[in-house]
Amino acid sequence: MTRDTRTSTETAPEQRTDAGRYLPADAIPETAPSRETEWRTRLTEAVPTLPRLLKYVLAIGVALLWIVPFLGLFMASVRPLSEILQGWWNVERMTFTLENYRQAWSYSTAPMGRALLNTFVVTVPSVLVVLLLGAMAAYPFARFEFPLKTALFFLILLVMAAPPELVAMGNYNTLRNIGLFDSYMGLVLVHVGWGLGWVVLFLRNYLLGIPEELEEAARIDGASRYQIFRTIILPLSAPALVSVAVIQFTWVWNAFFFPLVFMRSPDLYLAPQVLPLMRGRLQVQWGLVAAGSVMTLAVPVILFMLLERYYKRGMVAAVTD
């Protein structure tokens, strides 16, 4: 009796609290309560303050500076040349056509269709190899202590700060000596070597935010370092890996300097190399150049839109940690 009485006494305040917290079913109104304030008052409260209004104006102005050129590029790609000579914003006569895209896709001297395929052949391996090597190199920097760790990390930062023109001549001679000049494999190796430094730095900062207790628990259960890396580190690093993939894909896809130096065969030209060849000799074919530019930039934009959520998560975690 004493135990039952104590139990009922202890639970009674909780029941009374819950009863006062929730309304009974018959007391819930069928319609939402009306607002107590008038619409004029709500409108006045919704008006932003002066500092916030200035921020909005600045953000909108910056957005317009980025959007207007892209809008002009798209309008020039879907209109005949005669209509855009006086300005793409002239909408008195507007004729939409896909002829520029058709001509750019199968251009006589530099077809964009083949160039886009060549760019895919170079970009995809460059991204995958950098992801694998970067994750394998970043994990020791984030978890292990070994000799010359600080010196090696400083060397990585130093390589990141060097301009690509500084290492172009050395890579040029190396690729010629090993027989990989003017080949996809040689260009992939250059992109991998050039992008590996920032990938290691980025992933190392992200891995520092993963609790070490997860790895210690796995080691107690008998997991090896490889199993921990494959089953714990890589899945938890998915947002950072996606961020690295998007950034590296965009950089390699839009790269112009390295393909210009290391690719000489017209059949192996990439999309950034093909665009200048569409200008024409007597008159600049702005419609063809615009159509080729839209097709070139559409691929990384679509990739970013598909992976935007993971990209933002990885960027925020890597920077804050």
C-alpha cells in the first residue's frame, strides 16, 4: 500500500501539469484565431529598418551585377546576329531560335559537341582521383602525429599560393619526357597535382570536427584503421567530399591555361579551347560564341544546383571547424 500510495503521489503533480498544459478536445476551436492587430500595423512592423534596407539594396545590386551579363549571354545565344548588333536588350523585334546552338554543336573547325565530351573525359577522372587521394592524405594530418608534419603541411600551403604559370614549364618538360604530352592522362595528372593541396587542407579542417570518440569505440570493437576510414570517416565526410567534388569539377571544367599549354591536337581540344575558335575570321559570330558559352557553363551550374544542400553543409563545417 505504501509503495502504491507513493507512486500515485509522485505521478499526480505530473498529471495535473499535463492537464493544465493541454486543452481538451472539445475546447479546440474549429477556425484559427483572428489577428488582433490591423493590417496597417502589421505592414508597418514588416518594413525593415534602415540598416537592413541598405543590406537588401546592396545584396540586390550585387545580384544584378552577376545576373545581367548571364541574361545578355543567353539572349544573344537564342537570337539572330542581326537582332543583337544594336544590343541584346532591344526587344522591339525578338526572334527566338536554336540555330546558334545547332551550329555551335557541329561547328566545322571546332565542334562543341566533341569538345564537351573531351572535357568530361578529363574532368571526371581529375575529380575522382583528387577525392580519393585527398581524403587519404587529409586523414593522417587530422589524426596522426608523425615527423615533419608541420613542414609538410606548410609545403602544401606554399604550393597552393604559387601561380599555375610558375609550374607550367616544369610540368611541360616532364610530360614530354615521359610521353604524356598532348594526352588526356597527362592533363589529368596536372589537374590532380595542382588541386591536391587545397583538397587536403579543406578535408583536414573538416575531419578535425569529427569526434575522435567514434573511432575509439570502433577500435575497441576490433576495427582496423582501414575499416574505420572506410566505414566511419568517409560516410561522415560526405558533405565535405561533395563540396570538394563541386569545386574541383568547376575548376577543371573551366580551366583554360593548362589545356592551352599541354593540349595541341585539335581533336583533343576541350570546351574552353574551342570557344575562341568560334569567333570567325571576318566577323565575330557572337551568337555562336554565346551558344557555346551557355553549353559550357550549363554543366557545372546544373551540378551545383543538384548538390547545393550538401555543398553548403560541407563548406560551413570545413570553415567553422
